[in-house]
Amino acid sequence: MHRPTLRLLLLIPAAGPLSGCVSDTMWNGSRLKPLAGSPVYPGGSPVFANQSSARPPVPDTVARGQAQTDLPLYAGREQRPGRPLTTTFPFPITRQVVDRGQERFNIYCSPCHGRTGDGNGMIVQRGFPQPPSYYLPRLRQAPVGHFFDVITNGYGVMYSFNDKVKPEDRWAIAAYIRVLQATRPVGVTTGQVRVQHALSTTPTGDMSPSAARTRTGTAP
């Protein structure tokens, strides 16, 4: 017997079981969708009275490892009646925390708020509504929980970053905002800050306006 013929005869028995894998009966076979009614027990499920194939989660169910009971840390609010915005950080603020906050701020916040927090970020310069400057008196005096709350829930045209920035990083950003506010005295403008920075970083002996413009990136 020729080899091709032998191979064909050996494949024929395997074709039967394989044909069942692509039949319409199996492809469209009955199945229960999550929380759908069950036709198996037309007179009522022996387990669930409404014949449902599954049960919805119990109200207020918390997934394992997701019990966020620390209100100041996860909500930015005090654990007392009224739940006001907290005025203190929920953990010590170190240099590492501030550095982390600066990194996250530059990634998520600076496109709108600008690197210096004056509300003149790159997309604002291209027509997006301008956010308020962090140096306004009301934001200097705002409780630190305000910044955490805005990052978490959004405010005005700003959408929530709850799904992008974890709680610890939101606090790090809030700490960095406080640093920005502390480095600019009340009444000092963004332009003055840039000039002061340019003068402080200009090599000794080169204090000309052109050197300052080079440092700040301003036009002549």
C-alpha cells in the first residue's frame, strides 16, 4: 500500500471527533450568563427564589486587600463628624516623598498647571481653559486635603486622576505643591521667579540681561 493512502486511512478515524468541535450545536449550546434567569428550574430555582444563575455582591462588599478604612489617607478627610478636609499629611514628608511628588507632578499636572504651578502649562498655551495659580491666597490657605481631594475626584474641567495616581502619590504631589508655594513669597510673579532663578544659576561675572534670558528661555 502506498504511503499517501496509508496516511489518509489513519486520518479518517480522527476526523469524526474533530468535526464535533466545530458543530453549531456546541458553538451555540445553552449556557447561563452571569446573573441571568435560569431556565433549568422553570418552577423556581431550588437555591435562588428568582431563578437567577448567580447572586450579586452583598451591598458595601469590599474586595480582599481593598479595605480603605484610613479616611485621611484614602479620602483626604478627617475621621470626625462632618468629615472636613484634613489639614495634615497622613504620613511623614521626607525628601524622597517630595522628589516622588515632583516626578508625578511633572507627568500628570504640569501639562495644565505648568512646571512652576502658575497655571500656564503647554496645553493651556494651546487653548485649554487655564487652571488657577497655586499662588492665589485661597490656595495657599487651602487645607492640604483639598489638593488630594481634587486629584481624586476632579474639579471643574479637571477630570479625576483616581485611576492613574495611587493615594500615596497624590499625597506626594500635594507635598510638592506646598513646596512650590513655600518657595515663592506672596506677591512675587512668575517672571520675577524666573529672573531670580537665572541670576542664581548664572556663572559669576556674567550678570547681563542676555545671560538671564538664555537661562530662562525668554525672548530678547
